[in-house]
Amino acid sequence: MEFLLFSIRGCYPCELATKVLREDFSEMPITKLNTRDSNLVEVYGVRTSPTLIILDAEENVVGKLVGAHRITKNEIQGIIAEFFNC
């Protein structure tokens, strides 16, 4: 699995989302992308920051969380558990 975090500089909710990922999911690959500069915004249908896209090993989207209020340890663990049918 891999995390793509779409965010913008100076965005406090984006910083909170980054903190959750770094503290609770440091073993997972995390790629931070600037929502304003990335061509992947259209590919993944990103409309706001922060947005977290969770990809499986084949780079298929298995989860999408929008907003810092949704990018929480419990929400992410739920998506991972559902993916692995735990």
C-alpha cells in the first residue's frame, strides 16, 4: 500500500493530516503532492486539500479521504482492514 497526500503549503489541516500519517503510519510509503502543481489532481479527482488517496500494490485506489477531519488513524485503519478483509 501507498499513501498519496494532496496538500498545499501553509494549510493547517494539511499539516494535521501529515502529522497523522507520519506518527501512525510511518512504515507506509507516503508521497506528498502539491494540490496546485500536480497533474495527478485530475487523475484522482482531487478537489480540495488535504485529500488522502490510498493505493494498493498495483496502484489501484482502495480508499479516498477528504479533509483533515476524515484523515484520522481510525479512518485509515478502517480502509486498510476492509481491504485486507480483517
